Amino acid sequence: MAQEKPELKPLRSLGVLEKYLVKRSRIGVYQRVAITARYACRSSKTLKPALFAALAAVISKHPTLSVTSIEVDSGVPYFARLPFINLDKIVTFTEFDELADQHGGFPALDALLAHEHTQAWEYMSLPLWRMHVLQSRGNFSEFILCYFFHHCIGDTKSALVLHQAVETALNDSLERAPASVVDTPDLPLLPPLEALRGLAERNGLDNQEQSLHIWSGAVQYLPVQTKITSLWLSREETTGLLQVSKHNGVSLTATLEAMLVAALFTHVPPEYTTIKTDCAVSLRQWLPNPINADSMGVFVDTFFMTHERAPFAWEEARRIKNRIDRVMQEKRGDGLLEKLSHIADFEIWMKEKMGQRRTTSLELSNVGHLSPLQADKDYQIESLLFSQSAGASSGAIKVSAVSGRDGRLTLGFSWQEGVVENQVVQDVIREFHRILDDQI
């Protein structure tokens, strides 16, 4: 019984962005982020004890994996440390006859992601992350590891840190005794974002009215049922996309946004002439110590762009690239943290949005890539997939991009049931692929 109600050690109050993320999930507006990794496995060890031993090592170094949020419905929510983590309660193993279909897709994985991205969080007794391990029955040479987490404990780069730490621990030659119940480390949490960079002046973008010519799907509403589909580009397609982007003087993110916008316009009613995008940007590269590449926390901003109806053109990709360059020069986006810092009550603010038009059409997040494969590893990440919950107040379609060690770019598409028709999303994906094929 003692394990059901652990004594929790207070750590620190939630920062502005963390408060918003907790309240957002509490209301049901948005729930989970995930990075899924396909691991190649040459080891003869049984996977579960090896993984549990690796997770224990990772948990010992990253305190954010041991916290929960307390007093989430009060005005002073805070993080508290769990004294232990029962891995059997948060790590699930599932076997399938086949993980991939004949077309190279992963329908079973997409179904799992859609289900998990809709689930609410349990506070107090469990940490704010979950894992699902998928294996093909009788095939021990590979497995899929899905890491789901609450956005208040990390951004998506933090999830890449987690997967790389698990990969390192699995390959560690040290023999660790596997255990289902893991003691948590007595380590401080990193400071919230505003303690690291302060608050800049607001730029006034929040007061702009939403044009009726902007397509944004159905209005904001609850409850949210997330729909997910994934697109796994081949290594050759990814290489071609990178090469043609470089040839035209733009980044991969700029190319993706331009192609996705053009693809979306082909399936938006003609009375809508504008698409508004929301693109995430990581701030961690500009933050002071103790933040570094291996830190786990929420260090993000976003920036917006509007796009007028037109076929795909490299001129548009270069315009997007110029906007990204300005973000890099200013070391900030459009001030998400500053906007949130002026909101007195997140719950009232979010609930008042329900029934109103969405402010953006498309959200794009590109979390980057990992270094190439190495030949001498018993466990190695191959492909990656980035996915996230649909949002009651988010863009109509979210596109999440990442590239694995195998050099393949993957895109996770998510949308709220009833906001965009499923067939429209499938048609947009096909048109995106057609544009890509034409350019490479």
C-alpha cells in the first residue's frame, strides 16, 4: 500500500510555460508528445531486463524523469519528486505478427500512437512519461520503442536525449541488476525558461485579427480525439530532398513548409486564399549554463508565417528560409513565453477559445536528426518518428519531422477528429509526395 501513495519531495514551482502545459492537458486541450525509435538489436540478452537496467541508469542522471506535478488545479502548482518508479506500471511490451505492412508503413504503430496521444495523464503516483515496446513475434533482431511524455517535463529535443541515453546504456558493458522498481536521484531540476533568459517585450502580434480568408479547419472544441498517420521517406528520397534544398539555398525545414503549404492549398476550398503556419524553434542553443545539448526541459518558442495561394515554388521556400534566418539572428521566435506570462488564468483563457476559429492552419516542428549508423553496436537506433497529440486550440494539421541514424526522414501527421476530414489529410500527403518526387 505504501507504494500506491508515495511521499513526495517538493522541488520547485512550475514556470510560466510549464503551468500552461499542465493546465492545457488537465483541460484536455492537448496531452502527449512522442518520439518513437526503431532499434536494431544484435544482443542475445532478453530485452525486458536489459531495457529496465538501461532505464534505471538513465533515470539516475535525469531528474525530470522522476517528477510529477502537484496542486495542478491551484494557482501555485509545483514539481515534486517521486521516491521510486515502478517500471512495470509505465513500460508496456506488445508483440505483433508483423509490424510493417507490404508498403513499408506501420499501421499498427499509427493506431497505437493515435490511442496513446489521446490519453489523459495521471498525476501524484506515477512519472509523466510512458513507454511502449513493440516486437514482431519471433523476431529478436529489432524492436520499436515509443517514448510518450508530458510536454511540461521536456521538449522534443529532450526526447532525443532520452533515446540516445537509453541506446548508450543498452550498449554499456557494465552489468547492472535489472529491477522493476527504481530509486530516484536526489538531483535538482533545471530552472524554468524565464529564469534562464528573462522576458522580452511583446511584439504585438497577438492583437492581429484572424482573416476570414485563412483556412483553419473546424472551430476549436473539446473533446479531442487524435488521428495519426506517418510517412516514412526512403533514404534515397531523403538524400534527394536534402540535395535539392541545398542546391536552392534553403534549409530542409523551409523546403518542407513550402511543399506542405502547396500540398494543402490543393485541397482547401477556393474561397480560402491564405494559409497561416506555426513553426517551432528550439532556444536551448542560446541559453546559458547549466543548459546544454543533453539537458531535459522545455526550451522552445514558435513563429508564424502567412502564405498566399500558389503552386510550390523555390521562391517561397527562400522566403521561409529568410524568416528562419531572422529567428536565428534574434535568438527567439514570436514570444510564446511572453504571451503566456500576461495571461492571468490559463483555464478561463483556453475555455473561452472553444467555439472560436483556429488561428493557424498548419503546425510544423522539425526536431532535426541523429548522427549516422555505426557498425559495432549491439543496440542501435535506426529510424525515428516524431508525433504528438492533436490540439483543441492548435493548427488544423500538425506535421512533426525527424531523421534517424539510417538517414530516413519521417513525418508524423496528427489532426483532431472532426476538424479535418481524414481523406483530406491523406490527399495532402499524396500531393506532398508528388511535389517531392517532381523536385528530386
